[in-house]
Amino acid sequence: MKRILSFALLAPSSAFAAAFERPIPQPQTETAEFWFLVGSIALIISLGFVQYLVSRR
């Protein structure tokens, strides 16, 4: 009986979460900046194309 009680008291201790560590932001690379530029230009072009299609109606 004593073993069961000690196990029941120790088992939940592993369920506690670890302390929260704030994420450290990484510097933005030149590759990421390039692909952001490509995506931004593609978005602007697609918005212009949608405006053209809507205005034709």
C-alpha cells in the first residue's frame, strides 16, 4: 500500500510543464528579403489584374 501511495504522489510530477522560454527572433536573411520582394510584386500584379477584370464588367 505504501508503494502505491508513493507512486501516486510522484507520478504527476512529470506532468508539469517546463518553464516558458521566450523565442529569440532571428535576423532576416537576404534570401528571405528577396522572396518577400518577389511575393510583394506578385501580389501587386495580381491585384491590378483583378481590378482590370472587375472593371471590364
